[in-house]
Amino acid sequence: MKKTIFQIVLLLILAFACLGGYALVTHVLALPFRATNDALHKEESPVNLDFLIPAGIHIDEKMTVKEVMDIRLEKRTGAYDKFLKSISRLVPRNYLYVGDALLFMFWTFLYLIFLRVFTFSGYGRALRVSLLLGGVTYYFMPDFSPGKIDDAIFIGVGLLIIIGRAYLFHGRKRRE
């Protein structure tokens, strides 16, 4: 009983920390950019917002930190992205999905080999962790099909297997 209460308290602390972090980031992004940057320069802070100022853009008094960040971080397509988009229009969707699955399996296989060679974990644990890490790597790497649904599916596969295994293990432990 004490362990359950302790876990609930830890989860509540984690939830409040996440909500507090979200509120803090939302507040900072809503601040006016020029006034905030001028205040940081006035205090001679080692970190200021000069790195966010995009070249050739006038920043007026009313622009927020979020608006300046959006301008600075707007996505520019490179030659590789243009090449992939032009090829993906020619190839049928089914083949693109097969390519995505092979790319996911490639990353998963690399993590599986790494975990088996450099750790003493068994095949089951190494496979579960490598599925999750393969999905996370797939999320950040360029892939053949546009959209985020395939990324969520590949991350979800690893998460569901890990959560399912933990549920089965703890259920078996409770019955004993």
C-alpha cells in the first residue's frame, strides 16, 4: 500500500513539474522580444536573444519571442528533401510504406545489435528497447512518406510492447 501511494505521489509531482514547465515556456514565449532582449543586455546576461534575430527582418516593439522564433526556425527545404519529394510522387504509396518499414527495421536492427553486443540484456529486453529506439530514430530521420502518422505508429509499437510487457509482469507478480 505504501509503495502504491509513493508511486502516485511521484506521478503527481511529475505531472505538476510538466505543467509548470509548460506554463513557464508559454509565458516566456509570450514576452515582447525587444524589451526582453534589451533587459538581458542591460543586465549583461551571458545568454541573450541575439541568436534568434533573423537576418534582414525588422523586429518591432510588439513582436513576441514566439513570433521571432517562428521566423528564425521556419523550415527551408534542402536538396535532399526536394529529391525525396520528387521521387515520392512517382513511386506508388504501397512501395513507400514498404520502404518506411524497411527503414524502421534497419534502425531497430542496428540498435538490437548494439544492445546485444555491448550489454548483458537478453534478447527480449534488447528487442523491446531497440523497437522503441528504432521508432525514435525513425521519427527524426527523413523518410519516404510525408506526414507524422507513420512516425507515431513506429514509436507506438515499441511503447505498446514495453507497456504490455510491464503490465503482464506486474499482473503475474500480484497473483503470486
